[in-house]
Amino acid sequence: MGSEREMHYLTIGRDGAAEIEEKRSRFLCTLARVEDEAEARVVVERLRKQHWDARHTCSAVRIGPPPQPVERSNDDGEPAGTAGAPMLEVLRGAGVSDTVAVVTRWFGGTLLGAGGLVRAYSDAVRTALDEVGTLRRELVREYRIEVAYDAAGRLETDLRSAGVSVLETSYDAAVTLRIGAPPAEEKRIETLLAEVTAGASVLVPGEDQWADVR
């Protein structure tokens, strides 16, 4: 995860769907957030059963961070390379991962040809992406801070003002904050912590993980 480019990527802002029509054929694109291929297959099969009257249920999936996300596509009976691959290319071009795109097609009676199919399946995914938007995922490190009650309120406010995600606040003998921030921010957080608590609290690092940043 050395380069800046690899410290973040995009995923869809929410699950959603959008439909386009091309020569009386309907193309319904459903986008869903998924964590692995098994979850993506569940989404595809659910939509296949839900829309049992459709002729094709084509799909594309990208999972995981750069530089090598897992990528899969399926034409589901359409001519090879006219559905799943173009759908995947739209996801790739948008930089979107952790996402399955499923386009359900109801045939309208007019053949579209290879070029027409590529455009229709691509446009369906683009339209759905415009509908749901994107959010950024960043590689963050989780930290734990124990702080006295009299300093906890100011510390939490200052952390949020500095753009640090406060994941959880718990109260016992002291207040424990669980926060998330890019590893590069560690020194800045330590400085802020020292100022607020007069050196009484320390920053305890935990695991690195990917987190949504809206």
C-alpha cells in the first residue's frame, strides 16, 4: 500500500437501480455493494429469480482495492463480449470496486447487433452509477485513546474538526475513544492529543483497515 494512489479507491454510494430502453428492449441495471464473489453470486441469483420473465441476467463485479481488484463478468447467453465485459469496463473506468452490476434485459423484439448491445449494456451501468453516486474508501489505522472525563469532550471535538473519524466512545473509569485515520496522520494526532491532555493520554495503534469516507 505504498503509493498515494493505492491508499484509496471508490465504491458505490448506495445500492440502487436504473433502467434504460433501446428499441423496445428494457435494460434494468441493479448495483449492489458486495464484499466477495460469493455475495455477488447471491445478488445475481436473487435478481434472476425476481425477474424470471427476463431473457438475460448479465453481470460484472469488481472487488477489493487497487492495484489488483478481483474482476469477473458474465454474458448470460448474449453474444460473447457484448454484455458482461462492457459492463465491467464501465465499472473499471469509474474506478468503482466492491460492487456487482447486474443488467436484466427484457427483449423487445428487435435485434440490436453487437455494437448496439455493447452500447446498451454500458449505458445501463453508467445510468445506474449516476443514480447511486460514489463514496471514497481509505486505508485507515484504528487507534484507541483513554482520556479523563474533563478532557474527553474537547478532544473529541478537536479530533472531528481535524477530519479524524471517531468510531466509538465508551465510558468507564475513563473515556475511551476508538478513532480511525490514515497512518500518515499519526504524528499530527499525537501532537493534538498531547496539547489537549497535557501528555496524560497516549495513542494506541491497532490494525489497518479500509473504511468509507463520505
